[in-house]
Amino acid sequence: MSTARSSRQHRRVRRDRHGRGLRGPLYPASLPAASSRAEKFDQLVLDSLEPIEARWRDQLTKLDVAVDDVPEVRGPGQPAQADGVLQDGPVPLSRLVPAGMDRTGLPTRARIVLYRRPLEARAKDPGELAELVHDVLVEQIAGYLGVEPDVIEGE
């Protein structure tokens, strides 16, 4: 049995307090405009990684690629870890974390972490962001494999 109060509460969840808000999502989930900036960046990373992974699949089986919003900022008294860090100015763009052991003693895989916000801040438009992400991935994968970046690109 439905009461007037329960139907009013149901309406408040879907619309603003004056009843004029959106009734549903602005774009269908199937359209690109419905994805968030983080989801678009993740897709950009996957698109940039695909041709590299197709060429170097055998050597990259033990490498993970991750995306984080911002890097961990160290205080002025703490030493900065420069190994595997690709930066443009004081803020890192990405980090190559070598394979090792975690706190519980389990082995971990090598991982490239791309920092979304610093990369987006350095790009003027989506095309430049795609180039920057590709260049950063090439640099980090070259560092992981111990080869020159030109070798990764096939030049």
C-alpha cells in the first residue's frame, strides 16, 4: 500500500526540491559524452598502450599500467624518489614501480602509474593530451625494458 508521504519521498530522490530537476541522466550511457573525465582518460591510456602492447606483448606480460589522479606529495624534509619517475617540473607525470615484495611478503608485479591531473594540466587540447600520454608511456616502457624510446616506437 502506497501512502502520499512515501510517493513524495520517492519523487525527492529523483528531482530537486522544486520538482524541476533532471528526471534522469542527461546522456544515455552508450554515448561518449556520458563518461567522466577520468573514464575518458582511462580510455585514452588504453588506446595509447594498444599499439605498444601489440608489438612488445611478450616482454610486457609482467607489467601493469595504472592511472592515479595525483602523485603523493612529499614534504620538504623527506627525500624524493627519483628512480623511475618521469616529471616535467616539480610534479611527477608518471612513475615506474619495479617488481618487489609488498608488506606481507608477497611478490608484486612491475607497474607504471600515470598521474591524470598533472598530465591534463600540461595539455592544451585533447590531441596534445593523447600525444603526451603516448610519449610518457613510451618513456616508461623503454625504462622498464632497458632500451631507448626510439626502439619502442619502431623508428
